[in-house]
Amino acid sequence: MENTEIISFIEQAIEARKNAYTPYSHFAVGAALLGKTGRIYTGCNIENAAYTPTNCAERTAFFKAVSQGEHEFSAIAIVGGRADMTCAQICPPCGVCRQVMREFCKDEFLIYLGKQTPEGEISYRTMTLGQLLPESFGPDNL
């Protein structure tokens, strides 16, 4: 992806973040997941009073995609931060989300960790799943 395409991809994650349901943590996360077909699936985090049933933005995007028949992915953009603020710092995926990514993706899967200044300027850091989850356990281990 070119830089302008990556910025547009991150903007979709920022837009998805607006739908986050975070009455307890007040930490809103948005994700945009690019399927190999070129379709983009978005997700936001959804909290629950019992905490354990809470679902992260990344897993929401993956589960939407899989439920619609997509099983191969190229990249994901993730943004997050306090719900009442812009995404001023990068928000890496939690361990559970990394493991879900590993179920469907190889080490070279691209992860764009985006952030946005209060003035609206977007920047990002690019990582691979292999960098975020080295020596991972996945379907090929079974």
C-alpha cells in the first residue's frame, strides 16, 4: 500500500472507533481489516458490565469478516485512546487479539498502528504479526 492508501485505511479505523461502546474503561478502539479480496471490515471495542464478555475492536473486525466468508487477510489498521480524546498514541493489539490474528494470518501480516493529533494529523508505525507475536502457536502446530 502507498502512504496515502495507508492513511485512508487508518481513517476507516478512526471512523469505526466512533462506534465503540466503552462505558467502563472509556478507552475506545477502532480497527479496519483488509481482506485478500480487497474488502475492508471495520470493528470497534464493545464492553460489558461483566467484563469477560467484552470484545476488542480487532476481534470484532475479524469475526465480522469470517462470518461473511472471508478467511485470508493482508493488513489491519488499529487506533485507540481515551474516548473523549483523539488517538494521540499508538494502540497495539492485546495478546488475545494477536492470537486471533495468528489463527488466520502468517508472520508477514501487516499491522498499522495509527495515531492522530488533536489537529487531525495522522501518522503510523508498521509492524508485522511476526514482530508482535514471535514464536507463535497457530493452526500449523496442530
